[in-house]
Amino acid sequence: MSQGTKVKEHLKRYGSISALEAQSNYQIWRLAAVINRLKNSGLSIKTTIKTAPNGAKYAEYRYNTAA
């Protein structure tokens, strides 16, 4: 199964994905690149920047249902 397919299935099942989830669950180390390919293929994906409890910023990706 391709990385793009894994990410799409994860989004369908859980609603969102972060880089940490992609790394720990699917060994995808460059989630932003996978998301970019999915966006270029026509999927509408929304990016939200979140803040972890330690202050670090990270991106969370969701299907954009408003599009």
C-alpha cells in the first residue's frame, strides 16, 4: 500500500493525522510531502497549526469538508 493510500485511509477512519501519528503508525517521515502530493491530485485537505503541551508547533491535516 502506498504512503498516499495509507494517509487517505487514516483520514477517512480517524478524521485527522499529524506527523507523529504518521511516523509511529506508518513509518512515514515526510508527511507534508505526502499531503502535498494528495492535494496536487485533487484532494481538499486543511492544515491546522497546533501547539503541543511543551510549546512545540506541529501541523494537523484533515479533509476540508468546506471545499
